[in-house]
Amino acid sequence: MIPVIRCNERLARAALPAVLAAALVGAAAALEGAQAADDASRAPVRAGDEVCLPSGDGYFRARLGGSVVADLDWPNSGTHCEGEPKEKAAGVRMSFRRAAAGSPDLLFVFGMSGVREGIDARLANTNLTLIVQGTDRVYGTLGDSRCTVDSLSQRRLPGTDPAVRSYRVEARGFCTQPARAVRGDGEVLVSTFDFAGIVNYSGQ
């Protein structure tokens, strides 16, 4: 807000240019600070920060609507991903989040049924859990009938210990129904998603 200065008319006319200049400088500085904060929130992750895949070609993309609206495009750098076999409805479980957390800070967990080590798959039923970290907001499909991975491929990661059995898993899919709030109201539809991350089968 521009401050109100009480003075006589002649002094006011003389001081007006300086007052306006000071106000403009202050407004410009405030705008510059806000822009810097916005740029910092979207700044690329620096080299040496966390990566999804050591091969450099991991990513996560998704389109969300409903209680959380977002069009995500996370590159390999700055994205944390991990995967492992799951026993119930045997398959694999993969998770993705940004190491440099944005707003909102989202964690995605996909449980894909029927996926086996090293074997490509199609039309895999998928359970989805979405967590807004730092809050009590959790959304889930509560079953694997609402989302589908329509194509999935696996490639053994080179240069790793043979006993580790790590694979680059790339998949794309969609949800036909939303993930609903586990507590309270709300729902999120992840209409499309595609990703490439890591699955470690060593614990299987």
C-alpha cells in the first residue's frame, strides 16, 4: 500500500516525484522478490541431486483432476522412485515422488497385478494410492479394478551386481474411476499416467 504523507500543498507538490519514485522502487523490489521465490520453487534440480534411474532415463508423468488438479512431468533428476515385488495379488509395487518437493508434495504408489520378473505385460490391473505428504489426505482406489497398465516393458539394468536383479520398468496406463479419500470427502482421478522406474526383484 502507498503510504499517506500529511504535509502542506506546496511541500506535497515538491516531494511528490520522490515519493512516487520510492513507491515504484519498492513495488519493483517486491515483485522481483515474489518472482524469485516462484522461480526458486520451479528451479531445476542441480547435478548430483537424487535421480530415479542410474541410466538417466527415468521419468513420471500424470494428469490429475478432482481434489488435486495437476499436470505432472517429472524428469529423472530430482525424482525418487523405487519398486519391489508384492505378494498379495502377486505382481510389483512402484512408487514415485519428487525429491525436491513441490506444492502439493505428492507420493504415488502403483500396485500392478500379474507382473513377473523380466516379462513384458499388457492390461495389468492396478491399484493406486496417492498421498499428499505433510497432510492427512490419502486417496486410494481400494482395489485394482479402477486403473489399468495397458503396456509394460522390462529391461535388466546393466552394470549392477547380478544378485541385485534390478530392472528398468516402463509402463503407461489410465484410470477409469477416481481414487477416493480414505478419510473424509474428496476424490482424485488420475486419467493418464506413464513412467519409467526401477524394480528390485532381489527380495522375491
